[in-house]
Amino acid sequence: MDDLRYPVGEFVMEPGPTPEHRRAWIEEIERTPARLRAAVEALPVGAIDRPYRPGGWTARQVVHHLADSHLNSYVRFRLALTENEPTIKPYEQDRWAELQDAKDAPVEISLALLEALHYRWVRLLRSMGEEDFARKFRHPEIGVLDLTTNLALYAWHSRHHRAHVELCGKLGGD
């Protein structure tokens, strides 16, 4: 692995996504809370507060970031499904990760939040039809995104940050 920032590679959108792709991405979203919990539980003592790379977030910050980010994405799905191409509010994820709760709150809080959130999110995703996945929202920094692309992005995001947590257990040491 050459770049610790992207342990599963950078996000690349699947060309011509199919319903099978969407099903796989939804399954990834569904499995994320349990897989993340297992990655956290496998960390050696002290590794929860170890960064996955020099200058990177700690495993604790990554877990809290996943809760923050996935909550924002869930809201974006709901906005796009109920409004005509809404403009969403981005947030400063690096600054959120530096807030005190992201640096010292127990990870169990965000693991439990992710379990409940992903339960709701997967129910929503499985209720969506083809036309729903074509709905869009406008991100002021990125542009217009359809919900299929956002789904693929967050399936990748789940794997990406779980790999960061796993790296915290492999790198460094006390």
C-alpha cells in the first residue's frame, strides 16, 4: 500500500451502474456498522487513539467521523427524495474531527449511532425505485450528484475508513 490516505484506493465511480451494483453497495452500507465494530474491537490496547498515518486522524476520530458523515449523507438522500435538486450544506469535516467530542468521546456512542442510522438508511435505500436513484442534489463544492453516485461513494467511504481503523492497529505501537 503506497498511500495510507487511501488504503482501499481512491473512489472511482463504476461506469454504467446497474441494479446489481446498487444492491452490492446497499449491502456494504448494511454491513458497515458490524464490520466497523469488529475492527474497533480488534484494536490493541491504546490503538484507538493512534493515528493511521502521520498527520492523520486517530481511530477514535475516524469512528466519530463516520457517524457524522453518514448522518449527513442520509439527510442528503432524504432531501433529494423530497425536494427538486436541493442544495445541501457541506461541512468542514477536518474541523469537526478536531472538536473535543471527536477526540475523546467513547467510540461506543458513534458505533451505536451508526447501527441505528444504517438500519434506517438501508430501509430507505431498499424502498427506492430506479427513478429515485436518478434524483439529484447540488453540492456547492462538487456540483450535482445523483443518488446512485452518492450510494457508491458511501459504500466506498465505509470500506475506506474501516481500513483506516484497521491500520491504527497495525502501525506504530507502544
